[in-house]
Amino acid sequence: MTDRRAYDRTDHTNPFLSGLFAPVHDEVTALDLPVTGHLPSRLRGRYLRNGPNPLHVEDISAYHWFGGEGMIHGVRLRDGRAEWYRNRWVRSDAVAGRLGEKLLHGPRHLGMDFAPNTHVQFFAGHYLALVEGGSLPYELDPELFTVGPFDFHGTLPGGLSAHTVLDPHSGELHAVSYCWAWPYVQYVVAGTDGCVRRHVDIPVRGRPMMHDFSLTEHYVLLYDLPVVFTGRTGDGFPYAWDPGRPARLGVLPREGGAQEVRWLDIDPCFVFHPMNAYEHGGRFITVHLVRYERLFDGERPGPDDHPAHLERWTVDLAAGTVRRQQLDDRPVEFPRTDPRRLTGPHRYGYAMRAREHAGDEGAYGAGLVKYDLERGTSTEFAVGPGGDVGEGVFVPAGPGAGEDEGWVLAFAYDPLREATDLLVLAAQDFGGEPVARVHLPVRVPLGFHGNWIPDLP
């Protein structure tokens, strides 16, 4: 265990610095983790998850969950064993300086230096920590130490997105990036060599927050919605609901130019996370996503100020319309599906069932939900009182396995141990007991997104 006591107090006046949101203070390496149940031998790789873990908070009353420096939490599984758990801050220059370490330096976009705190992706041999807003991703090594900022070998024209789509057919990486400092929206495609081969600058009005996007076989879907950058930086919350901004969905051909974006009017809303999108019938696009009626219009904006629900949108390209259908009354977030099904038809999806008042309870996830979108049914795995669970990531049992033949991995807080477990749930027995619980020696603070990164063949 390495002592990194840079931010060493829990503040109970701010819900994002207390309870299960509270940052941890140490970087830990733990080997040969205890396991309840049996880890499938086919799980050979790393489960990595990113999330905010502030080193320093200038104004505690103004601090928001989204603003903390990123920390990667990882578990290495191999041959039925949990070989290690590690957590490491992403070393931007500011983080390295506060820790008293040598600065890594490296490329910058518009001089931005931020430790990405939102997602982690493996692409073209690189482990990448991701964030939105114009900052570059940071590369990590397989043991979660920071290599430095990554600009796709000098080919990335701006920043990157917190969410990327790895096309399972071409192996290329797609992203829709925006920048608050120098307003732009860019669609970026990186080839399997790790270099950007194409980018399109898309004109938009003002400074919209475009957290995510959707990709189909032939189209890119752009969510231009009424949440905008306000100009506040530092510890202040930088986004707000703009009731005067129209909501619209952009449809861009994958190989088209900016002039080919077709904008379709939709009801005011906000979308953090689509689950998947696909084309059918020659004129329709189906999108499964999580929709907020409004967002970021309260005193302390957060993920719980308005509930979000799973919806199905049907885009009629001939008529230029978007039809909505709510699929679940439960508040949910962090939707995922089988990564092999991205951009194409899918039957199953997974989401975290959110609590109604996350900030007040110091917790966020009450359970995980598996959706059968073909039959219109669902199965829930619930955590007990005082517990919490994060995003569920589906891992197929093998390249040729069925769509729900595999496991769902998620970090879950165990109040009896006062520490976190890595849950391994059988996707085909989703409501039953976990196949395995890997017992971490520490609490993992509530965070955002992660991925399963299998060992290379």
C-alpha cells in the first residue's frame, strides 16, 4: 500500500465528498484476492473502471462529482483466480505535482491538463483513460501506471470523448467530441493502426454538452440537447439546463460531410447514455437509450435531480420523425449491451437501477437490470440495504457464444465488510446468486464507466 494522503478528509456538508462518494486516500496493490464462489476459467483479462477521486478541493461547498481527478480501479482475473486489485490516480501534470512526482508532460490540446475521470477503453494496443470537454485521453500501462497524454500518434485534431464506440466489424474507434474552451463538435474515426483517418467538424450553436452518441452500420447519431456549458470552471459545476435551446437529433452518414447532417426536431430532454442503435427496414433506425426529461436545473445538479428511464426511439428517415416509447418505469442509468452487437440488432441490454435520491443517501445503484427487448421483459439483481452497485459490463463467454451467454461484471459495495466486491453474474441466471464475488480489501468510491479487457490470444 502506498500512502498518497493528498485529500484526507471526508466532508459531510457535500454529498459528493461523503458516504460512498467519498474519495479514497491510498493507492493499493493487493494480490491473490479471496473469492466466494467460483471464477469462470474463461475470464482471462482485466476489469477496469474509472471514476473521480479528488486530490484537492478548493471550494468544498461547490465541488461536484464530475470534477475530481480520475482514478482507475482494476482487477486481474486469470485461470479461475483473482490475481490482483490495483487503484491508481491518472497522472496529469497537476496530479503528479501534487503527489511530489516527476511530471510526465506530453502533448496538450489548448493547454488543457486534466486527469481523465470518466471511462477507460483499450484500442490498438493502448489502455486509454477518457474524459470529455476537450482534454486528451491518457495512456496507461497494463498495471495502471500512467504513460502520458495520448494524441493518437499526433493525428488527433482536438480532444476526445468520454464515450467511444469500437466497431466490432471493422475494429475502428469512433467518437463524437466537443470542446467547451474553443466550441466545436467533431466526429472522429481512428483506424486499427491507432491513427485518426477521418474527422468531420460539425457546426452547432453555442456550447452543448454532447456526452455520448450512437453509431449504426451507416450513420452517426448526434444528440444536440438543452444542456450547455456555462463558462464556470474549477470546482464550480460547469453545465446547466437551457430551456430556450431546441432539442434535436442529428443523422450524419458515416462517410458524409458536415453539410450532410440531417437535423430532426425532438421533445426537450437530455441523454447521457445510449445503449445501442441499429438500422432496419431500409428507412428506420432503432435506438435504445436512457432519457431525462430535464437535467441540471437544481441547486446542486447531480445524477439524481431528475430520474432517467429506458426508452426506445424509432427514427423514420423517410418521414424525418422520431417516435418515443418508454420501456420501464424504474429509474435507470449506465445502459450497456453485448459489445459484439454494437451498431447492429440486439435483443438484450443491461442497466443500473438508480436510487431516487443518490446524493442524499450517499449511494447511487440499487441493483442491476437485464432487459429482454424482444419480449419486453426484465430481470433484476438487487443489492441489500446499505449496499450499492455500479455499471454492469457484459462479457461474452467466447467469440461464438450466444448474445446473453456470458457474465456481467460490476463493482458492488458490501456494507457488512465495509469494502467492495467485484460481482460476477451469470447473464442467463441474472436474478440468482452471483457466480463469484471477488473481495477487494478496500472500498471503491462510486464512479462512472469501465470495460472488460480480455487477454490477447
